[in-house]
Amino acid sequence: MEKTLNKRKTANHGEQPENKRSYPKKLHRQKKMNLFNILNYLLLTIAAFVTIFPFLNIIATSFSSSRAILGQEVMMWPVDFNIDAYINIIKDGTIFQALKNTIVITIGGTLLSMIFTIAIAYPLSRERLRGRGIFLKLIVFTMMFNGGLIPTFLLIKNMNLVDNYLGLWLVGLVSTYNFFVMKTFFEGIPVSLEESAIIDGASNLTILLRIILPLSKPMLATLILFYAVGNWNSYFNVMIYITTPGKQSVMVKLMQMVKNADPSLLAIEGASSQMNITPEGMRAAAIVVSTLPIMVIYPFVQKYFVQGVMLGAVKG
């Protein structure tokens, strides 16, 4: 019994120095981790501020007086709060017509792009398709080379699609990047599901509509957001292919406002009201009005956005 007690005491005495030695190491590691976390939070805070500040400045400018704007007093909060710029936009009316045009362009372009992207990505995600490798190489080729602006414009013109939204949609119908993301996602869906459906007598279209697409909701939401934002923000193609001013998008309207700074935009009746509006204030108000719809939609698809991108980028 005494021998056993002596052994335990010896063992306990032997463990104490090891614990004393390991404790400073653990404390040192903890300090390193805390410092690392602090630096991470600091960098993320700076990055978030740099990202948010321009938008807050635009909102503040749109609600500030001309004196504050010209005096460069506006930072993140409105100075001498007024809504004259928004009143002028409502009275002008052209920005709302441009918004209607942009909604039509966005919905039509996104719908067509999704249909054609799905129609191309699903067959090419299956190895049983003959000539699959050749088609994929041709698609990759388009990422490095394209027909060029002038040949593309001449092609749309010869098809009598200038000043037609269909011509605008055809130019950016399928994004190669979005195609590969969707194809990669489809490849991750087990082929056994399709084989079971084929045994039950389902056609390829039925498999796509009833099995593949319901399983691809995160990816579909992500690509819808990509295409919608791309169509909403597009101005160069609209400027080239849409010639009628009444058909142009809100981004073209904004570009014209920023470029020309037309004094006729400040057409509110009464000299005192005009003194409270500057071209900078009008631009800021127009930017807020044109950006607000897409910002309202984004939170509803945000949860699908991250999930869809990650799932579609797992395999190369």
C-alpha cells in the first residue's frame, strides 16, 4: 500500500513541471489568437467603412442644400435637410420612364438568359452527350476572343434589331462564367436520380423540370441575381443598340446627367427653390432612385447567393 502511494506521489510530482511549462505556451497562443482576431475585425471594419461610405455620402448629398454641397460640408449626414432634388425628379418624370424601361430590360433579359443558360448547361454537364468536349472548348474560346463591337453591331443591324430590346438581349444572352458555374453545379447532382426517373419513363425535359431544377434553387437564385444586376446596370449596350430616347434605361439617363450636368434639369418653379438644387444634388438623388429597387430585392436572395456560389465553385 505504501509503495502504491509513493508511486502516485512521484507521478504527481512529475506532472507538475510539465503543466507549469505548457501553461505559458497556451497563454502565448491565446494572446496570438486574440491579436489575430483584433486585426481581422479592424481590417474588416475599415473595408466595410470604405465600401459603405460612398453610398452614405450620395444619400446625404441628395438630401442636402446647395450651399452645403458647394461648400463641401456633406460627409455622411445631410446638411440643411431638403428634398427639392427628389421633387424635381418627380416633376421631370423622365427618370421614372427610364426606370420602367430598365425593369422591362431586366426582366426580359434575365428570363431569356436563364432559359438559354439552363438549356446549354444541363446537356453539357452529362458525359453521355456526344461531342461534349468540342462544345466546351468552343465555349471556352469565347472567354478569350469575341467578334468585336463593330461586327456585332453590324450583325444586329442586318437582323433589323437595332432600337429593339430583343437585339439588346441577344448581345448578352449567355454569360460564359455563369454557364460554367451552373454546369459545375449540375455535375454535382447524382446521376442515379436521373437513371431512376428514366426507368419510370420520364423524358429528359421532365427530369430537368421536376428533378434537376427543384434541387438547384440556390444556384438559380444566384444566377438570376447576377443576370438581373448585369441588365440593370448595363448602359453601354443600351446606348449603342437603343436609339430612341424614350426607350433608354435609367443608367443611360444617369450617364447623361453626370456627363452634361444640364441646367435645364433644375426646372422647379420659383427662384428660391432653384437655389436649393445643384447638378450634384440631382445626380445623387437620381442615383438613389435608380439603385433603390435592386437593393430592396437583394436581401431576399442573399441567403441563396452565398450558398449558390459556393456550391457551384466546388469542382472545376
